[in-house]
Amino acid sequence: MKKFFQHVDYSLLVSVFLLCGIGLVMIYSASIGVSITKYEYSPSHFFVRQLAFFFVGLIIFSFTMILPYQFYKRFMAPIVFASIAMLIAVFFFGKTVNNAKSWIMIGGFGLQPAEFVKLGLSIYLAGIFSKKQDKLDQFSTSVVPPLSIILIILLLIIKQPDFGTAMVVAAVAGIIIFCSGIQRKHLVLLIGASVGALVLFSFLFSGEQMSRFTAAYDPFSDPERDGYQLINAYVAMAAGGMTGSGLGESVQKYGFLPEPHTDFIIAIIGEELGFIGIAAVILLLAFIVIKGFYIGVIGKDTYGSLLAFGISGMIGVQSSVNLGAAVGLLPITGVPLPFISYGGSSLILFMASAGILINISAHVNFKLKQPAAAPAAKERQVKAL
């Protein structure tokens, strides 16, 4: 254990906790108006709940940071089938929130199974493609089976419907497949099929779903309805300027900007902490993502590298989707900002994922610092760590 902590990347550790700290502070500030409106005698309602989720996440983070990442590979099949089972359970025991049946209530707390599927699928894909490295040229036997699993998961999430999460899951799966080393012709085939499916699927969008594109790219055409949220996000960020109006001094959080503590918390950060606050959050997220990809590149274990790519890609893609929606570059999908937005499922997922990433990093750092050794000696060193 002592050797493990000697090789922990504390820059990653500090970045994760800085983001969680910023998230807790900003949730307290951003949710005051909503808390008073919904829970008259509890202005800190959402903060207290998020704090409870943080401590749960901290326990899971400590566990995943210490547990060797190779452990998950042994159980990749049960993990992915459990993920599918959770998605199916939503249709029987789930609760509908914001027109999506994607929540399961447990003791007054809501859990969103689709959030945890992101990590479960990453573990499965990293494991399956690392085992099939010598058969990647056999498309039907090495690539099609995991593609079938991905398709089942995507269809179950879309059925809820939760298009934002489906977008993130598809992107993360694509990153792992791209990094796995499959042949270029197969990669081109998959990209073409994905684009074709997306275009075909767009014709099935309902009027409400299409309105999200209008809200993103032409919000002022309907400022009182579809464009209302994005316009008020613009107002919040513009009011903050470079340095912000001051912590706790937001005006938009008092009934003007919907979901100020969840989907659009970055707008409140911009209003209160200014461009400097937004830049700090983006830089911390970017550091974790870049560091994660670097770990994947320098790692010698294919499974660890692919898992690092998957986790880093998950954080990067979800951050991009959330931030893109907040500034009108992407449709509003309800995807939370990692480590920052209110939401227990999201916070626990990303803390667990960060713990795994730090564990992979520690093993990579340990191997890099060791002198050349015989295979048997190397195996004993890894087991000792």
C-alpha cells in the first residue's frame, strides 16, 4: 500500500477534489432560489443532498483508487449485463422526471442507471478489445459482438428517452473502438453506418425534440418558450464579465434561469465568478482529460490504456456536451457537467471513474520507474503494488 501511494498522481487527485469543491460551493449558491421556492424552510436543500452524495462518492472513490484496475476485467461480462438489467428495470420500476423515465427511487433518493452504464460499458469494451487484439481483422467475430451490446444499450437509453446520455455513451464507445486498433476499413464502415443511422433517426424526432435545435441555434425566434433558458444563460454570463459579480450575487438564479444548479450551472459560475471562474473549471476538466489520454498512450497494458481512454473520453465528451448546450453550440440535452452539476448519480459515477483512472496512473508510474527486470520479477512487482 505504501508503494502505491508513492506512485499516485496527486495532480489528478487535487484536480478532482478542486472540481468537487467548486461544485459544492456553486450548487449551494445556485440552488438557493430553487430551494426556497420548492422547500420554503430549507434554502440549503440541494446542497445538503449533494454533500451526502459527495461522501458516498468519496468512499467509492477511495475503493476504486486502491483496487487494482485489472480486477474489473475479470467481471466485465457480469458488469455489462448488470448494466443492461438496470436499464430494463427502469421501465418496470422507474420514475418519470422531465418527460423521461430514467430514474429509480431508493429511499427517497433517485438513481439514474444510465449514468453508471457509461462506466460499465467502458470496462466491458476495454476488456473485450484487449482480449481480441490478435483477431481485430476478423470483423464479424471480434467487432460485431461488442457492437451488438452497444446497440442494445443505446436503444434502451433512447427509449427512456434520454438522447443526451445516449450521445455520450455512443461517443465513449467510439473512442474506445477507435483506440483499440481495428482496421481502417472497418473504422470507416462504422463511421459511415453511425452517420447514416443518425441522419435516419433524426427523421423520427418529435416536435419537442426538434424544438431543442431551434432553441440552440435560433433562441431569439421564440424567446418566451424554446429559447428562454439559453437566452437567460447568455444574460447571466454577460453580466459576469471577466471577474463576475461576486460569489452568491447572481440574479438569474432567482427564477429567471431554469435548472441553475444542474444543466446550466456554468452560467451561474460565469455570472458570479466571471470568465475567470469558467476558465478555471474548463482548465481543470481539460487537465484530467488530457492527463487521462496521456496515461493511456504511455501505458503498456492494452486493457488499462483502453480503460483510461474510455474514462477520459467520457469526462471530455460529457463536459463538451454540457458546455456546448450552455453556449448554444449544441442542443440542450440535460447532461450534467462532470463533478460540478447537482446530481448524485453523476457525481458518484465520475468520482468512481476518477478513482479507477488514478489507479491506472499509479500502475503506469510504477512500471515506468522500475529498471528492466525478468518477466517473473515484473509480475511479482505488479502484485506487490
